[in-house]
Amino acid sequence: MRVLVTGGAGFIGSAVVRHLVGDGHAVLNLDCLTYAGTLTSLRPVADDRLYRFAKIDVRDAAALSRAVDDFCPDAIIHLAAESHVDRSITGARGFVDTNIIGTFNVLETARVYWSRLPPAAADAFRVVCVSTDEVYGALGPDGHFREETRYDPSSPYAATKAAADHLASAWHRTYGLPVIVTNCSNNYGPYHFPEKLIPLMILNALHGEPLPVYGNGRHVRDWLFVDDHARALALVLERGEVGRSYNIGGRNERSNIEVVRTICAILDELRPSHGPHERLISFVADRPGHDRRYAIDPTRLETELGWRAAETFESGIARTVAWYLDNEWWWRPLRDGVYQGERLGLLPELDAAS
């Protein structure tokens, strides 16, 4: 297939691009290269004849339309998004512009392009909109998010992704655009930007710096190795049912403090110089609107499409820590020049007159 991927220089997007090119698909990667997008994540496929890149922002509808018309894709996988909850707390406007308006532009561009295709090509065309389990809000101590779970977003990030999902559903119901929505749990793995929990803990620990854990560390997430997610998206693209949504989760629930302690134990063995690393753990004020627990039920994806996560959390986190130890060339420029590990997501102070 010829697959256009938006946001293909980001963490999940680059994994999807690498997977698709490795499977023999021609890929056009559109990315505007924000702070979290880096072409170094595409080094394994950069010289492949099947891979192309264009620096295009999904907020630029005209440029997006020209790229689609020029590439003539058989499918679009839409991943371009502002994705960090903490940043959405202090800068929600960028999330609205990219996640909502950008998604509108992708859907409208796809609709116009699809409407002009010959019947056979139109029947085969697909748009996969990649979303998050955060649209569902918080779970109690029991239960799992299913595709029928009511949306109840807590953060500005989650709200913009929920809005994007509703747009995708509406474009299918109103115009017939062949859209599929996916909602994934927390991803981790190689090439993960250092602001997120797992890479931040790894790099802080390597530098002997504090490991800040929000609240009491008991917030629970379902962890999904990024390459398993990439395989799932390719499967949904090829075999998923138009108009449906698919939850993608690794069945690997862990509390944040469990995750951090696991990383510390691995580093105690592999890089003991700053050990024992658990002494670096520091509990800090919780994030505003921090959901207590997420857990995905991926039964639909498993039973209907035959997908299974290949990595357990234990195997995936060991691979991830080892990758960061072996690939300083990738993370060092980001750590030194883009994000140095500072706390994000604190509510701005308002003066008395406001």
C-alpha cells in the first residue's frame, strides 16, 4: 500500500513508519517537527526507497491537500497531535489547534480526495485516526475501558482528543468516509521523548538526579510497548471494520511507583554507579486533574483481528532501559538542548486582580 502518516517523526508515529516500511509499504511521513518530533527517530528507514518525508503541519490545510494529491495514498494514518498532558495544562491552545483543527483538516482533505477516487480505490481507501484511552476519564479500582465506554475526559489534552474522535465518527456517519478510530493505553519503548515518565526516570537516574513521582505514586496505567502498538495499527488498517473503534492495550497494569522501582532495579544491575537508584525517588505535588487508573480491554482487537501484545511489561521495560543505555546519540541532543527534565504542568499563579 501507499500510506500517508501524519506525525511520523513523533514517538508512536516513527514506530509506525518504521514498521510499515519494513513490511514493504510506501510511506509519506508528514510532520511539522515540533519539539517532540525528530527525524533521528527515522534513521533506520531514512534512506529506504519506500520512505519519503515532507515538513507539513496538519494545521495547514492547503499544504496537506497538496501532499495528499501528490502522493495518492491508499490509506492515511493520522497520528499528528500534541500529546503531553502536563503541557496541555499550561498551554491548551496549541492542543486545540493541532488536535481538533488539525484533525478536521485531515478528515476534510481525506474526504475530498476519497470522493474523487475510482470506485474500487474508494472502496479500499481507509483513514485510521489514532487516539488515547484518556478520552474515557478515570476508572475505579475495578473494570476496564471498552469501546462502548462513555467519554469523560479530564485534562485539556484528553478533551481535544475526544473532540477529534467525535469528528472522525461524524465524518463517517455524515459523509461515509471510511474511518476507523483506535484508542491506545500508555506507550513506552525506544525513541520516546524524555518528558514522559519512563524515559524521564531512566535519564534522571543515569545522571543521579531526583526521580519525581506525582502524589503517592499509586496512579495506575496499562502499559503498551510501542512496537506492539505499531503492529496493531497496521492490522487495523488492513483488516479493521470501517466505522468501528478498537481499543489497543497491553494488559500490563502497573502503578507509577512500580514502574519507577522496576527501572531503578534494572539500572542497579546495569549501571550501579548512582545506585541504589530508589534513593533518588522524590514524591512531588500531584498533577491537576490526574486520573487515578486507566485499563484497556483489547478483546475486540484480539478476537476479531487476532492481535496479541508480544511484550510483557517485564520484557518491554528491560528492552527500553537497555536501548537508552545504548543510544545516547539519540537522547543526548534532546536532553541538552530541548528538554532538561524540568517539572511541567504546574497551574500558573494568578495575581489578586485577575
